[in-house]
Amino acid sequence: MPAGAEPVDGEGAGTHVAGLDPDDAGTPGEVPEETEVLAAVVVPERPQEVTVEEGETLESIAARWGVEAGELAALNAWFVPNPGSLFPGQVLRLPD
């Protein structure tokens, strides 16, 4: 059972977490004073290179790594003369 939780309606029937009473929700976006809020966002570090996987396009790779498709194409023009000709296993450089 989580810290701060107490059994409700008998053991195993549910939990009540201190500060989060469903009958007293308060103002949306408001966090009760006694509540500790923890959050973590994991943002993967962008690699310098990516390997093309089956079915990927220049646009899908650019979108996945948050870069412009045109910038990705320009950076890899020597390796990818035709952006529609990507193949699995091909290595593309990503912009800094």
C-alpha cells in the first residue's frame, strides 16, 4: 500500500491517499498544501547518428528527433542523394 494510504471499506477494497479526497477535489489545478508532487520527464539525448529502420521515411525520422526534414536531407545530401531512397540499415547524421 502506498505511503499515506489507508484501507477503505475493508482491507484490499481500495485506498485513500492523504490529501487526495475524491469528495473534496478542490479547485482544478490546485494541489493541497500537504501533498508532495513528484514529476519526471525523460527526454532522450539526441544521438549524432541514427540507423534507418524498415518503413521509416526522412520525414518520420525528422519528426521523431524534432528536426526539420529539409535540414536532415541537406545534412545527409552526400549519403542520401534522393530522400525517397532510404533503406534499412542506412546511417543518417542528425543536426546538432
